[in-house]
Amino acid sequence: MPVVVLEPNTYYDLTVTCNTSGTEATEETEGTDPCPNFGRVWEAKLVYSNSGEPFVTCGRCSRPVQIMDAVKCDPQPEIS
């Protein structure tokens, strides 16, 4: 799993993937199906890094995604 370090208060274009693989049923719980985006890689554009730890979720399962790569936007968007 790559470790991507982001600067705080900066916009990035991210490459992300969903790792929600689902769970097997046990005696106590029902199993869950994998996310339809499981293993799919996609781009998330103009993501603000907040304190250096952006919170990006999968649009299908609403779970956090893994950041694979980040490219700092140049120029940075101007917000008024």
C-alpha cells in the first residue's frame, strides 16, 4: 500500500481505489457483498488536503478510499 504524504491547505488531483472487499458470514453476523467499485482505480480532481489528510469516500459504498497517487494542482485554485 503506497504512503502518500500531502501538504496541508493544498489542492491535489488524486488517484484512488476502493478496497471494500466485503466480509464472509459468520455465526454471529451476515456477510456483506464487495463494493461495486472494489479494485477499481479512478481520479478525484481538485481535492483539498485540509490538514494534510483529506477525507475521500467511495460514491458507491461511502467508505474511505485508498489514495494511490497525488499530483499537486499547479496553479492552485484561487478561492475568494
